[in-house]
Amino acid sequence: MNERDARLRAQLPALLDARPGLGIAQVHQDVIAGNHRYILPDLQRLG
């Protein structure tokens, strides 16, 4: 796991709070798959 992946994994709880309509499995699957187009704005907003 590279540093970027580690940072994304660390943000999962905050991402779930930011997107309560998505389940943990879906968010985690998208992070692993590299589907960050909808996650990146949240990560930037969270700092």
C-alpha cells in the first residue's frame, strides 16, 4: 500500500460521514478500485 492509499484509507470514516447514503463496503470498494472522482472533493474539503 502506498502513501496515497494509506491516506485514503485513513479518511474512510470521515468520508462515510460526508456521504451517509453510501455504505462502508461501497466506499471501501471505490477507494480500493481507485474510483476517487466523487471522493476527492470530500477529501479536499476535509483537508
